[in-house]
Amino acid sequence: MTNRPSRSNSVQDACLLILTAIALTAAVYWLRSVLIPFVVALFIVSGITPILDFLQARLSVNRIVAAGVTFVLAIGGTFLVGTSIWLSMAQMSEEGKLYRMRVSEIVSNAEDWLQENVAERFEASEARERSEAAVADLVEAPETVVAPAAKSEPDALLANAAADLRNQLEEFIRNGVATLSSELFQLGSTSIVILIYVFFLLLGNLSGYGENTLAYQVDRQVRSYLFVKTMISLATGIVFGMALWLFGVPMALTFGLLAFLLNYIPNIGPILASILPLPFILLHPDGSLAWMVSAIVVTCSIQVASGNLLEPKLMGNSADLHPVVILLALMFWGTLWGVTGMFLATPITAAIKIALDRMDVTRPVASVMAGRLGARANESIAAN
């Protein structure tokens, strides 16, 4: 009888937690246009605060000057990223005609192959059917003159299909370039808001918390994760972009930048980074089969080595999250905040796990997120 009130309270607490989580999820979704720039700015400030602290400690400057210098460095980094994207887009616009010619060449080769293999078989099959029908008519009515059957036009059908395919490919390329341009414009406008947040956050003292506070623990773990992840992503992006440049793939700088950014998305990001250059490799005007295979194998090997060898060795379990939880967080935050949510999924979930671990009621949830369900279950059994 003594356990009934405690069980009732536990059920009530669980229901309240579920309702709170649903309400917070709805609020985070509807306020995403306001929260996304602010949260991104928080993580940027957490990553570049060591630069500000270094300027204050070593150069003995006040916080306003240190924040100004750090902010200028952040603007310089943003300018370099934007310049690299602009140069790559200019290169792509210059080489667009070559790629359209390559698409036409591939479609023409496919049309010739179909005419040589499919059309001949189609004509032979039709000729055989006409001869069989003619023999049958002669047997049934020998005095009837059989009119010659209308000649089929497989060549015309193949030509129309090839033209449709060519038009669809060109339309796909045009739509892709237009979509990419609009996304880059939106990214630029959002970056201005993020930089404003970053400047005012740098003026405050976000690192002046005690070691036992939640903010300090979250900032320490997120900063450690972002530092190691950034170093690995930077190395991956540089090597990936250089490999594409050595193979002569256009927009190598942009693809290296995308490899750097997409590496922040666990599991899915490296796959996307490997897929994005494939159309430019396969449609290269001067590319041979051996060149295509070599370029694809080398670039994919870079991503595999980074994700399966370098990252596990250097990062370990810095986020303290189970891999399944990371995948679920990736889908959850991607649904709420789109691509930006996928970038921020791991650090946000790690921060939530730290917050849940500080409360007795939610500590079992934090243990499940970290993959320590068995240990927490044993503690619960021992406590009862």
C-alpha cells in the first residue's frame, strides 16, 4: 500500500513531462524563424569565445575591443565563404554550355545505341509478325491481295524520347542552379541576422558561470564537441576539395566547403557530400571512364576514412549520446528546423541530455539517451 502514492506520482510526473515536451516542440516549431538565428549564434559564440578570452588574457585588452576583433574575424570568415561560393557559381555559369553539350552528347550516344540494338530488334519482330499475318491471310483467302503493312517508325519514337530526355535534363540543371542561388541568397540574409546576434552575445560574459552550473557544463561539452568536429570537418573539406581540384572537377572549392559543412550532419552528411559532385564527374566533357571511376573512388574513400577512422578515434563519445539517439535527433530536428536543424541536432540534443541529467525525475531519460539504460535500471532496482 505504501508504494501506490509514489507510483501515482511517477505516472503523473511522466504525463506532465510528455505534455511539456509536446508544448515545447510546438513552440520551437512555430518560433523557428526567430530561434534558428539565435541558436546558431549561440553555438558560434561558444566556438569563438576562446579567441575572445585569449585576446583579453594575452593582449590585455578590454572586452569591447576583444569582442570587436573577434566579430571582425567572424565577418572575415563569412566573407571568405561567400567569396568562394560566388567564384564557384561564376565558374559553373562559364562552363554551363560545356555541360549542356555533354548532356546532348550522352543522350545522342544513348539514342544511337538504342537504334542499333532496340530498333533493329523491334523492326525484325514487326517484320516477322507481318510475314506470319500474310501467310495466314493467304491460307484463308488465297485470292486476296495482301496490302503492304504500314512501316513502323521506331527511329522517330526513339528520337522523340531522346529529345524529351534532353529537355528534362536541361530543365533539371536550370532548376537546380536557380534553387541553389535562392538558397544562397536566403543564407546570406540569415547570416546578417546571425552576425548581429553574435556581436551582442560577445559583449556579454557567457563564460562567467560556476563549474557546477548547467550553463557551464553545457558550454564546456558543446565547445569540446564543436572544436573537435570543426577540426575534423575542416581537414575533410580541404582534402576533399583538393582531390576534386586535382581531378579537374569544376566547383571543387564549393564542394570542399560543402563537405566541411555537411560533415556536421552525422551519418547522412558525408553521404550527401560524396553524391553532390557525381553529376559534374559523370557529365565532364573530357572525362573518360577510368577518370570517372578514379575520381569517384578517391572522393568516396576520403569520406569513408574521415567518418569511420579519423572521427571515431579523435572524437570518441564526446557528445555522450547513443548512435540511435543521434539518428532520431537528426530526423526530429530536421523535421522541425529543416537543414539547419540537422546541423544543430547533435549539440542541441547533447545540451538537452545534460539538462535532463541534473534532475532526478528526468535522469533515467538522460541515461537512455546516453545508452546507459542497464546501469540506470540496476540503480533503480537497488534503490527500491
